[in-house]
Amino acid sequence: MVSLRLLSLISLVSVVLASPKYRDFVLHERRDTVPRGFVHNGPASVNQTITLKIALNSNNLAGLEKALLDVSTPSSALYGQHLTKEEVEAFVAPTSETTNAVNEFLSSHGITPTTISPAGDWLSFTVDIAKANQMFAADFSVFTYESTGEQTIRTLSYSVPAALQPHVELVHPTVAYARFPIVLPDVTATSDAVPASCATEITPTCLQALYGIPHSVPSQSGSNISVSGFINQFPQVADLKSFLIDFRPDIPPNTTFSVQSVDGGSQNLDIQYTVGVAGGVPVTYISVGSENTDGIDGFLDIINILIAQTSPPLVLTTSFGFDEPDVPAAIATKLCNAYMQLGARGTTILFSSGDGGVSGVHSKACTTFIPTFPSGCPFVTSVGATTGISPETAATFSSGGFSTLFARPSYQAAAVAAYLKFLGSTNAGKYNASGRGFPDIAAQGENVVIVNAGTQVLVAGTSCSAPILASTFSLLNAQLLAAGKPVIGFLNPFIYTNIGIFTPISTGSNPGCNTNGFPATVGWDPITGVGTPVFANLRTAFGLS
Ligand SMILES: *[C@@H]1O[C@H](CO)[C@@H](O)[C@H](O)[C@H]1NC(C)=O
Ligand SMILES: *[C@@H]1O[C@H](CO)[C@@H](O)[C@H](O)[C@H]1NC(C)=O
Ligand SMILES: *[C@@H]1O[C@H](CO)[C@@H](O)[C@H](O)[C@H]1NC(C)=O
Ligand SMILES: *[C@@H]1O[C@H](CO)[C@@H](O)[C@H](O)[C@H]1NC(C)=O
């Protein structure tokens, strides 16, 4: 009796606290199960605090997408006229109705949020778990990532008040679990000798010969590259110096890179194949520490910082990614739209496609194919891997396929339709044929020589291919800038209107999930995209004589 009365008293109190306007909840995001690799340890302590971010709906993302395609499609009158920070923010900003509705809700809980993005589409606030559970009908709990013992607070579902639902894109971190698998190169062999031949060992010299990449750029060209780094890996300056001495005797051995630190945070490969291939283009290493609290391994922090910059890098390359099913749709969409913002500003964004063939970022058992993220986002350029030189062949580990989150964008409609026709019923039911196909393009990714702890080693992975192409495009940017032309920006519409200028990769496949994967063929394919670059052809297609 006593306890029943007490219970009804408590529920009366909570009804009084929550304004009537916010009593009806609508489920917003939910996971069916605890994600792979995590165990559920029970409810989080109600007194513990959590910093939550709310993403507010933007007023006109469709307008931004149209603007992005206008400035990135070669046949468009607006081609190359990239948007300013303010122009992008005007599309991304929430309406005042949305901002007011969310602020009113937070204020009803005694919360004054901090605006954490220039467009005002992200708000942040810190509350205790009891309040977080009440505000979003959530069940914030402790989850342990088994392989490291690291604990994280998440919920398997949350709701938002019905009155608020039209205004809220997502609440984060809630159903997105950190410590996803990442793409890292596999070290395949070691060798102390200078490479004998590009057939077995890929060096900058091989890449210059294979793709016709220029050896140097006009100094002060204004071209640049930023390399994303995660999980506290850090490139070794001494190894870069040895690499340059061994493989780029034409570049000063003291050529180095700048460091931009995000969230307090070794990627020898990415640095050696940007500094060492893009002869003279300044390279910035963006170091994301493991202390990031963005809830998605630093991916949100890094893109929000770049969006907030008045002058973002012209090329951004990232050799990390996730299996798409591990990233909840709402946060994946929000990140993808953030890449759209940076692309509209003129940044070429490259992601390696993953190293598990059709089975995701790493090879694993599976019954249906596992696409990767961010490669499935239609606003990034996804990079697959090739191997060998005669002929250059699709690397078996090169991830590729079709997103189940993002629909096929119009710029690749014809190329993908042609591939699906070629494929026929092969792999039917294992992939989503209406999804965005990836990768878009490829470069060498096997037997790539780097210097690691003073020793030459061979590495493999699409993590090799992305920085190689970042260098290629930054050299092209340097020439475009020198000729007074606009920089490349978002590359995909260009790629798919110029398929014929790339070297098609028509042999090989990317096995996985007990299948042979997808076969490579001329034109676009989901292992090597449209193929590998031919620098002279790129120059001509970009209007350089
Ligand atoms: C939470 O804080 C209150 C007041 O400080 C305290 O009485 C209670 O024991 C705490 N509960 C937990 C689970 O730590
Ligand atoms: C990259 O180049 C652009 C254009 O030259 C410039 O505005 C920007 O500040 C540079 N950024 C970095 C990180 O070097
Ligand atoms: C690299 O070395 C050259 C020649 O010794 C020197 O002039 C230059 O300032 C050095 N550059 C850097 C970035 O240290
Ligand atoms: C297939 O992709 C489309 C486009 O992204 C999506 O709407 C649909 O839900 C997907 N189907 C499945 C079964 O994943």
C-alpha cells in the first residue's frame, strides 16, 4: 500500500515537471540489439552527467544539394563557382520556428543550450542521466566495448515529444556506438632493398610513371591537402625524412607537414604518400585524439571544425571508415550532409572504400554484402584499390557495392545502370541495387612501400589509394590555380561525365560473403569505380592545355 501511494506521488511529480505540451512521445531512433562487440552492463547512474547534442532540421538541404551539383557539374553555367561559408550556412540554418520550438522545450527543462555550429543546426547541453531519460523517454545505460574494456553510455532507443518531432533531426550520442571498426593498412611483407620493380613494389616514382603525375608544383600555388588521422595515430617525422631521401631525392628531405589537433590527439602511410607524391603541396595532418566525446570516433568533431573554417582545405583525404550497418541512419545522414556542405565550398573529399571486399571494412563472415560508410554517402568520392601494372587489376580486398542508406544519385545513374545490366542476376538478393554505388575511382593499393620505424615495409589497403589520389588531385588543383581556374571541388559529377578519360580496370573481383563478389569491367564497377587516373587527360578535361 505504502509503496503504491509513493509511486503515484512520484509519477505525479514527473507529470508536473514535464510541461503538458511535451507529454506525448514519438519514437525517433531505435536499435534492435546491442551492437556487435558491446555488452550491456545495466542502467547508468542517474547522477552521472551526459553531454547531448541536438541536430535541428535545416531549412533547405535540397537547395544546398542543387547548389552543390550546379557548382560541380561541368556542363552547368555555375560550374566552379563554389559557395562561401555564409551561403552554405543560409541553406543549413534551421528556421526560426524550429530554433524557437527546440529552445522552448529545453527551457521547459531549465536548460540553456550552447550553439556549437555556425549555422545553428547543432545545440549542445549537459544534463544528468535522470533528466536525459525523462526528456527523451530513453534508457541510458552503460555498455562496455569488450575488446578494450572501455565503457560508454548509450541508449537502445529514444523518443522526442510529438510537438518537437518536425524540428529535430537527431539527438546524439544515443544509438550510435563508438569504437567502430576502422580501415587500417595491412602490413604484408618487409623488405630492406630499394624496390626492384613497380610490378612488385609501388613507390612514388612508380605512381608518377603509371598515372603521369607531375613531379612538382609552382611554389605558393595555394593548393593544399589535409589528412584526417584518428585513434591517436601519429606520423613519424623521421620516417617521412627517410622516405623522402629514399624515394624523392628531388624534394628537400626536411619537407614536412603541419598539425591541426582536434580533441587533444601513426599514420606514416597517408603522410608519406601525400608529402612524398604531391611534391611541394603543403600537407596538414588533422590529429583526432581518442579523448573525443563526439560519440562517433571523432568523425563529427573533425567535419564540424572544417565546416567552421573560413578557408577549408582544398583536398581532404581519410583512410578510416565503418561498416554502414553499424552507423545509425540519422547520424550517417547528418555526417553525409556535412560533407555536402564542405563540397559546396570547393573541397574535394576522398574516403578509402574499405578492405573487406563485399564484406565491409574488413573481411568477415556474412550472408548479405556489407557496404561501408562514408563511402556510401553520395557527396564524397570513394576510392578503391588496384594491384599490379600489366594489367592493372582490381585488388581483391577493395570494398565496393551499394549503400542501403543512400539512394543512387543522378550523376551515376547511367553508369550504374550499365553495370547492373552487365551483372545480370549474379549476386541477386545480396545487395540493394537502388543504392548509391561505390567506389567512384581507384589507385594502387597493394605492395606499397613505406618507411616505418626506419625500415622499408610493404603495405596494402585502400588506405594507400586515397592519399595517392589526394596527391594527384592537389597537383591538378595547383595547375588549375596557376591558370586562374576554379579548383576541382566535389569530384563525382566530373568523374561520371568523363568516364572515358580514366584507365578502365576490367580484371579482378572483390570476393566476400561466400561469393566471388563483383567482377570488374570496363566503365564503372563496384570495385574500382571508373578506374585509375591519367593526369594528362584530367588536365585536358579541366581545360588546361
Ligand atoms: C544521487 O545523488 C543523491 C543526492 O546527492 C544521493 O542521495 C543519491 O544516493 C545518489 N544516487 C546514486 C545512485 O549515486
Ligand atoms: C588551403 O588552401 C586554401 C586556398 O588556397 C586556403 O584558403 C586555405 O587556408 C588552405 N588551408 C590549409 C589548411 O592549408
Ligand atoms: C630545409 O633545408 C633548407 C636547406 O638546408 C633550408 O633552407 C630550409 O629553410 C629548410 N626548411 C625547413 C622547413 O626547415
Ligand atoms: C534500398 O535502397 C533504397 C535507396 O537508398 C532504400 O530506400 C531502401 O530502403 C533499401 N532497401 C533495403 C532493403 O535496404
